[in-house]
Amino acid sequence: MAEEVNYGRVDDTISAIEGGWKFTDNVAENFDAHVRKSIPLYEEVQRMVVDMSEWFVRDGSTIYDIGSSTGETILHLHNKHIAKQNVRYIGIDNSKGMVKQAQEKITAKNVKFLHKDVLKITFDEADLVISLFTMHFLSAAERLQMLQKAYRCLRDGGALIMAEKVLAEEGRINDLWTELYWDFKKRQGLKDDQILQKARSLRGILRPFTITENLKQLRMIGFKNIDIFFKWYNFAGILAIKIPNSEDTKIKPV
């Protein structure tokens, strides 16, 4: 007889098993509410991304959102740049439920949401690539491959904007950030057992880097203009701009 799988609550409407966090249909349906309880200053990060996009989005631009979830970021970007001509927005997510939610949220003709593995698709030339709270779910090799795809598809002067959970440079500080993060979750109304169950469900699933490791990887693939635009305990946002190099005069297949 198969052993029964025990699900635990990570929110009032979402359950997950230990080491088995997945963006299922149930998670997708309740994601917009849950993410605001789980990610500090979520609305502010969205606002910052949209504000920064003004320097990179112009008539004819293509924007990719990697790990687009329910389409929240693309919705804000579309509203911001609605007066520009021939702008394309492409959201990519490997959760069918997330893509369904996104397609219902925004139906504009210049917006497309793809239910795809980002590592298996070819990117067109783009002016802006966004990845918010996605790369920390990738292995080190997958993260490198995804960043290389982003760099190669960007036009000169284009940008990558990423945000994710990060590790502290020192272990003792990492413990401090973790406890303060859990305090934040409690202030959002999550219960102690829900916070603990979420941490258990992410075992082996969430694989964050330190900021130093993130910056090193970005420089290794070719980005030279890089800065931190957001830092809250164990969360950070990074802006990386592609500066022309002699070896990058032609876009390579990705």
C-alpha cells in the first residue's frame, strides 16, 4: 500500500509537501495574494522595475519576462508604455496554471504568454529582459544558461533586471536575515506553522546565491555596467546593462 502524502498549509489557501513546492493550479489561483505575504516590498519592487524600464523601452522594443507568473509585471509595463508603438511583451512560465491566470489578466494583442521551459526556447532581439524571483529556483548550471540567453539576445544598451532571494556573505548574518524575514511573514498574517511548512517545502527547490556570486556570474557572461537597485535583508534586485563589445556586434543563436 502506497504511503499517504501529507500536505501542510503554507497559507490559508495553499498547501505543499516537504521538498515539493510546485506552482500548481491551486498556487496560481492564489498566487497574487500569497506573493505579497512572502516577498517584502513586492509592490515597490514592481514599481521600481517599471520606472527603470523607461530608459530601455522605446518604439519597436521587445520585452521578455522570464518566470512571468500571473503577468503582474507585464501588466504594469504594458500600462506604462501603452503610448509607444509596436512594443512586444513576452512572458514565459513553466506553470500552465500561471500562464492561464496571466492570459486572463491581460489580453492585449501585443502581449503573449508562453507555457514553455525558458531554457528550450530561442529568444528574439530584445531591449529589456526581466526575471523577478525566478532564478533562485534554478540550478547553478541552469542559471548560467538562462543568463547567457538573456545577454546574447539583448541589443547594445539593453538591460537585464533581476530580483531574487539571496544568501548573506556570512553564515551568522544569514541566520539573522532569515529570522527577520520570518518576522515579516508573521506581520503579513502567516502563522508560525505555515512559515515553517513553506520553508520545508522549499528544501532542495530554492537555491539562492550570494550577491557576490550573482555579480561575478553576470560579469563572467559579459555584463559590465551592474548595480544593486534594491536590498532588503535576504532579498536583492540587480540592474545589468549590456555595453557594446567588439565581439558582440552580431547576435548569436541562443
